[in-house]
Amino acid sequence: MKPPKAQELVKEIEAHLPLPVHLTPEAAYALRQQGKNVRADETLQVTSVMDSGEMGGIVCAIESKVDKSVLAVSLTNLRVAAGHPLKARIEAYQKARVRKLSRQR
């Protein structure tokens, strides 16, 4: 699947808000190190999304169902539930974004 352009994907995600997601284990660990009360197995809700440009990519505001805290997290650090209609499009974007970032290093 060809990775979607960020602006197109932002519009698609906005049409599906709130979007249920999980943090990657690495993102959950990094956020816990910053004192945030999150777990990789916790279902979070993307409540808004924006394209922050080439440097930051797509950024999502996620809300915990447990304590209602809101965090800004890169879409590349989120996992969409199996069966969600945007799962394949989001994963294509994530793979392309990670590839692009690794080439820049």
C-alpha cells in the first residue's frame, strides 16, 4: 500500500475521532519515565490530530480513559486496533515515516 500523504491522513483520522489506540511499549515506557501514568495495554482515545510538518509528522492528542489526562504523541508511537478501517493506512504512513527518519540519521 502506498503511504498516504500526511494531510490526507489527518483528514481521514479526523473523520474517525475519537480513535481508539494503544501506545507502543517504548512510548509508554518513555512517558512513564516523565511521570505520566500510562501503560501500553491501556486503550487511549485520539481526540485531535494535526500535521506538524516534515520535522514532527502527524501528532495526536490522546486522552486516557482512566484519569482524563491529555498528551501529545507522534502517530508513529501509536497502535490502532485490529479491524479499524484506518489501520492499514495508518500503518503504511508509520512505516514510511520511520523509514524516512532512519535515512535522515
